[in-house]
Amino acid sequence: SVAQEARQLEALVHPEMLRIDYITMQPFAEYYPAIYEARHSDERPKSLWFNRLSVFSRWTVINTVICLILLFLWSLLSRGLNHKFGPKNYLVFLLTLLQAFILLALVYRKHTKDVSIDALIKFFAAGFCLSTTLGVFFELVLGLCVRMTMALLMAMSGIDVVVENGYSMSGPDSWTAGKEVNYGGVDYRSYLEAYGNDHPFVFTLYLFVTSFILAAMIEEITKYFGFRMVDHPDFRTREEIEEAMRYHEEDGVQQNVSSFPEQNRTFQSRGAAITVSMVAVGVGFACCENLVYIFIYGKATVATEVFILLARSLFPIHPIAAALQSIGVCKRDLENNPKVRLGRIIFPAVVFHGVYDFSVVWLNYMARRTGNYVNDDDRMSFSTEEGSEKISSVVSAAILVAGLCYFSKESRKQRQRLAALDGEFAVMESSLS
């Protein structure tokens, strides 16, 4: 229904009226000329980067600083108010944000002429707020369905109940035990772990579904739509920008720049802008997810928080997966390949993300399952889990390198194709002139 309303709005309203930021309703004509002038000027811009931002981006930066100050004051009052978020936790919070900003800066530093800081802030915010919200919602809904399915399977095949003294079979009353999983006060994870020990094939299938469907597919789709939900003048044509300028000049919006001859950039520049913007969405998504893992799923000790931050910083899965998606988006939007749709765009990212998640959880499951059968020798159980962590780290690094190599290979091929399109476009323009 929302999409239908959008199509009706485009049919009824003059297109230039829609060249606005949809949250603040600020026209592109108010802030984009300063961005364009700074990008294409041979001299160093005289104005600060903050002064060239849109209203939305300015308020995003200001509100972020205000929240950081308030959070710092809250951490200083941790002893008096008897809460666990102290100055050390605040430092970890800052490091989590700093890690995301440094990664984004490394990606952006070679593409300052391709995409603006204003666009980067908006795409990061879309990944941090919109994509994560959608991801949490759909993971909760589909996760409930998977949980109910597993409870039914456990009820049909007999459940091993974890008790203080070890494992005991639920026996003929498995259906009652299955209902207890969903409606009683029984720990679902304890049932699931016991079931996995006795039914490795079914549990492996469960891990496959949670890794590829609940995690990889949902998160990659939400990151894709996080990119699609941002409409920025960096991605508009010269004709669209100049028409929007003329329309808003009639409403009294005056700017020093009214002509945008260099707005129609090369295909290579536009491709780089798409990649950097999608990576910004992925970094925003990863930043929010890291905060959740550190401060909600973690054990609230500073050492644990730092360990989780370092572990997740070494394996930037979301930015790499977003970069893989950008190859498909460029094929569709720049190379005009009609065969490339949503499925083909997200498929490489879903495979990469899913294989990574599945490998980590499956190796952890196999180590835990092996450890459960060697409890008579605690040292053997510990060595099994320790060896699993090493293997998991090596496998994770190998998958990460494989993803980077695949992106590098496909990106190089795409840049060659885009360069050929630039050459064809230059020849066509010269023949017309």
C-alpha cells in the first residue's frame, strides 16, 4: 500500500517537488549547490564541511554529540545511581563508534569527489537506525516461527531435558515437554542444546536455517533497502538537479550556483559512489549491532566488552557484504542489465554472510557436543573448546579473505566495463558536437 501511494504521488505531483529530504522536507536546492561547488572547485573549500551539510545531517551530528555528552554524565553518576554503566564502559562505547568512523574514513578518503559527506552521514544513519530496526522486527517474527517448528520437532522425537544432575529423557511425555518450551517456564535453549546433542543432523539443519535465513538473508535485504530509502542529490542527473533549482527559485530559494555542468559524472565515479554509500549503510548496521552485542548480549564486564569489540572489528562482515551487493546494484543501475534484480543483487552477500555465520555456530556446536560426551575429563573438554575457537578463527579469516578476493575480482571487471561505457559515451558526445 505504501508503494502504491508513492506511485500515485509521483503521478500527481510535479517531479521537482519531490526533490527533498523526506524527514526534514528541506529541498535539495537549499543545500546541494554548496556541496557541488566544493566538490568541483579547484581551490580548497573556504567553508567548513559542517556548513555544507543539509539540515538532517547537521541535526544528526549535533544530536549525536549531545547524546554522547549526556551518556558521559550518566557514566560519571554510575556509583551514586547504582547502575553498571561506568566511565570504562563509556570508553568502550566511544571506541565502538570510533571503530566504525575510522573504517568509514578509510573507505571514503579516496572517493571524496564521488560522494559527499552529507550523503555518507545519511547512509550511515539509515543503516544504524532503519536497517537494524527492520532486521530486528523480521528476525523476531521469523525466529518465532523457527522456534515453534523446533519445539514441534523436539516434541515428536523426544526431548532430552537438561537438569542439574545431567540429562534425563522426557520419554512418552514429550508433547507436554514441547508445550513447556513455548508456554512454560522452561529454558528453551536448554532443551535445544540437549536436543542437538542427540539429533546432530536436524540441529545442523536448524543452524543452517538460522544462519542463512534469519541472519544473512534478512540482514542483507534490510541493508539493501537502507540504501534504497535514501534519496540524495549526489545520485541525481544534471537535468533533474537544474529543474529542481528552477522550480524552487520560483519559491524564493536563491543560490549562487544555478548550473551543474559536471553533475553527470563518469560511470566509474557513479559506481564508486554507489559502493561507498552501500558500505556506509553496512558500517552503520554493524556499528549498531556491535553496540547490541557488547552492551546487551555481553556480560557487562569491561574485559568482555573489549574482547567482543576487537573480535567483531577484525571481521567486518557487514561492510564487505554491502560492497558485494553494490556490484549488483551497479550492474542494474549503470550497466542497465535487465536480468539483475533484488535476488541477484543480494545473493553473493547472502552466501558470504551465511557461510560465515554457519561456520562459526556449527563449529561451536560441534565442540560443545563433543565436550558434553567427555565430561569425565574436564581438561579434555576444555582443550576441545579451545581448539574449536582456534579453528573457528582460522575459518572465519579464510571466509573473510575469500569474500574480499571475490569482491576485488568482480569490482575490477566492473570498473573495466564502466570505463568502456565512459569511452562509448565520450565518443557519442564528440560525434554529436
